[in-house]
Amino acid sequence: MLPNEKDYQLAAVLLDHSLNLKPREKLLITVSDSAAFNLVKAVYVEALKRGAYPLVDTQIDLHLNRSHINGFSYQFYKLANEWQLKYVPTSVLKAKIDWADAFVRIVTLDNTKELAQIAAEKITRRQKLMTPIIEKMIDSQRWVVTYYPTPAMAQDAGVAYDWLVEFYYQACLVDYEGMKEKLKKLEAVLDAGKRVDIKGKNTDLSFSIQGRLAQAAYGQANIPDGEVFLAPLEKTVEGHIYFDLPTIYAGSEVEGIYLEFKAGRVVTAKAERGEEALNKILRTDEGARYLGEFAIGANYNITQAMKNTLFDEKIGGTIHLALGRAYKEKRGGGTNESAIHWDIVKDMRYPNHQVQVDGRVILKEGKILV
């Protein structure tokens, strides 16, 4: 099998635009399985052409729950005894992360419900153990992740697989430099802002952003990309919000989420589907009930929800909030700590939906007004 022209184009975006890969740098390419072989090979080949040293690996993604490799993750959680569940091959994983200068993570999920029958407590316990190891990669700012299309992703989205493949490249291969210019303007408005108000269906939410800096995201860490994000001041979030787009987290599908906040903390959590899973996730740790991120989606090549957060949170004209861990970087970052970081998307492309910063409307019915 040979990569096609779009695979090579996307590999160039990942290595040049996202990572700015240099000669003699060491690149760790983590993959879920062979489904993305063509893109993996294209990234490997293009890394060699740039004088870097690429290494293809599956182990890290397996421990991140980003890999299901024909049931490996399910079997681990089903059969692991207490010692196995607590054991992490720290020296092995740390050595790989320490070895690499940059990371490309290519995820393919052949069953997004793989862990649906696994107790959420097992998964969150494992995430807590993995977080300190993976943070070095996350905080390095030299990583990029993409979710390669699979039949399972197409089935979740309710579309044909061939349609999804075309959609994937359309969403990923955009003018990121042109996007940067536009999103930097929105970033500047949020940098100078003090208060955000969100209005919409069953939604009236406000929080302070004073002193926090925003981050325009135009292909540095996610492909596809297109958002501007920052962390609210954790204990200032007040009001309620309804999320109309479904989400899948740790194998559980949750839809119609409604959250109420007081002094920054989720005090009421309901869902039209998956309410039990929602509340289990919120019990992961205390930080799971606070926000780590607020963002505006700005990739207008993505118009349809896919039940895949990497895509859905970038839909042009949407917003999303993340429960749990805030990023640590000065731009886009905050102080909330948690084992989870769960992005939940709200569609703002409806009448009477808007986002205000200090009384100025910056997003109205799906259109960014900056």
C-alpha cells in the first residue's frame, strides 16, 4: 500500500506547520493500529526526508486509552488484577518520551464503545496514574494528534465511510496561516477581556477571564484545528448551560448535558442520555467539577458533528467547555488540576445564541464578529 498525494500533504502539515521538525531531531510516531498505515508511512518518509529520525510505536497510545487494537484495552481492564491495574511501566514510557524531541500521534478507533462495559472507576484510576508521565509530552508543545477515519467513526457519525475520508482531508488540509491571521484578532479581544457571557437555549453562563491569556490554535497541536481557547478563573463560573451535541468519553455516549455552576463548581449535572456516566466522570476528583477551558470553534470546513471531540470542538460557530485539567502554558492555561480533560461542545449557530466579552458580542448565531 502506498500513501496518496493527500497523505503526503497532510504529513507535511504535521511535520512543518505543526512541529517545525528539524534535521537530527527525534520523532516518535505513536499509532493505534494498522488502519492508518498510509498516513503513518507518509509521516515516516517525510520525516526521513527532513533529516529527522522517526520511530513508530504503539505503546504510549495504548496506555492513553487512545488505542483499542482489536480489544487489547478491553481485555486489560476486564482481566487486570489490582496489582496490574496499578502498575505502569514508567521507565519504559518515560524513556520514550524523554528520547523524543517531537511527537505525532495518529489515532484510529475501530470501536469507540470498546470500554462501554468497563467500570468508569477503573479507567479514571488508570488515567490518574498516567497523567504525570504524559504531562511532559503535553507540556512540551511539540506534539500533534489527528484521528484518522475508520468505519467505526463513520458509523458513529451516521455517514458513509467514503464520505468521511473526503471530509477528513477537507477538514485537515486548510490554510492554517490564513486562519492564524483571523484568530489572532479574536485572541487579542479575549486577552483584553474581563468577563464572558454565554446566552442560548437553556443557557445563561458567565465567568471571569481577567488576567488570563488566550491561545489561537491553528494547527500546532490538533489536526484538524481552528479554535481560540483560554481558561476561566475557576471559581468565577456562575449560571447554567445546555450542550446539544452528543459526546463520547471513555466509551460512554452522553447527550443533552445540562450543568449548573455555583462559585465555579458543578452543582447540578443532568443528561438526556448517559446521565449515570456523566456523574461518574464528575466524581473522578474534585477538579473534574471545575472548568479548565473555554473555547470558540473556527474551522468552517467542519460543518457537521461527528461524535468525535477533535472534530466537533473545531466546528465553525460552536463553543466548548472542558471539565477538568487546564493546560499549564501561559497562553490558554489556568490552574485547575484533574485526571480528566473533557471537552463538551455547544452549537451556537441558532437564533438568539451569542457570546459576549465585556458586553461586546463576539460570536452571534455562529458567526465570529471580530
